[in-house]
Amino acid sequence: MKRNPASEIEKVKEHDTIDNHEHTSGFFTCDSTGNFTSVDEDFSRLFNYSKEELLSINLIELIHVDDLKRSFIIYEQFIKFKQIPDIITLKCARKDKSTFLADFHLSVIHEEDKAIGFKGFITEVIDESVKDTQKLSNHQIQDLTAVINHLNLGPKRTFTTIRNIILIFLSKGELSINEISQLSGINWKTVENHLTYLIGKKLVKENFSSRYVRLLTLTKRGEQHVLKLRDKLSNYFIDKTSEVKKV
């Protein structure tokens, strides 16, 4: 039986609550291979494709090459286990090749207890040009980490110090727990425990989770927190002997 794209979109909108997502940018449905079966006008405008063009391609064709490997892992998870992440952040490419980051809110479509595809909507669209201006440089990350360690009270790092350092390294972009641990020098288990707190405070969000790896990034609130830290500690600097001095 031929599907009605318009009716499928209405079903997606009916069942997916978007009250807490002010920046929703489009609904879509895909079959089990990832081919689009329906898209709405907002989704079409976001990617600069016509609806007809989108209905002739696969979702994977809208994902930037930087995130293709992770996208294939997610698709493999769907094929094998009929499961899909509730939310994942992906780098996307428009028809004109401009790029942006977007949160995909996803769920499996079932028909008579059989997974026949998936559906979802997009929120939190951030153009790469805007995102880059908010990122700290590697030099700023090193300086901020040194300053925070220096200002820490007592021989052991406090919870606040550890959490701020984790947030600073996450400003580099999406990282796994192991990568955060290696970059920051903080024990893997300690990083995991503090990430639970930071996720609860909505400073960090989990982009992807499997039995092997968890990928995390800063939320907008987390980015603002790091930028405030940078501004607050901007009157400190690191000299050539790596000692922190106040200007």
C-alpha cells in the first residue's frame, strides 16, 4: 500500500511532544533503509532542498562526512537491534554545502510489532560559523585549566575544580569519557561520576550511547558557563615558566 507523506507527518507531530523545543526546525519519517518517506516544509527549508528532492534521497546523504562513521554505527544499531538513540547531535550539510549542527530527536516506527522505519524532528540548529566563534582555542583551554588548578584551595582538587576542567575540555567539541580523561588527566571513573552531575545540571548532554562508548558535548548552558569562566579569569595569564600570575 502506498504511503501518504502528509498523513505520516501529522502522525509524527501528533505523537512527538515539542513543547520544550522552541527551535524545532522540521519533521521527517524514513523507511528501514533510511530513505525519506515524508518531510515537512520546515525540514525542506532547513536543508535547502525541495520536498521532491528529499523524498528521492537517503538521510545519510544530509550528514556531513565528519559524522558519517558515527551515523553508520547508529544505523547498524537500528538494523540489528531495532533501537535508535532518543536524541543525537549530528553535523549536517545543506544543498549549498554550508554546514550546521542539529539535535535529531528520533523514535522507531512500528507496524504490527515490526520496526518498519524511524521518525523524528530537529531542534537546536547551530550554524558552524556561529559555533566556531564560541569555542575556546587550544591555548585558551590550556591557560584556563592551569589557572583553575592554581586557584584550587587545598592539596586535592575540589569537585568544582574537576567539573570546571571537564567543561573546559568539552568546549573542544564532542568527546568520549576516555578522551576527556586523557586530555584532562582526571581518572576515567571520576570523569564518569561528575558527568552524571553535569548532565543533571543541563551543562552537558549525551549525544550517543552504546555498550562501548558514550559521546558528550556541552549544552548551550554549558557553553555559556565556560565563556563566563574565561571572562571571569581573563585577568590571569601564564608566563613562560608556566606560573600563573595576576595582571
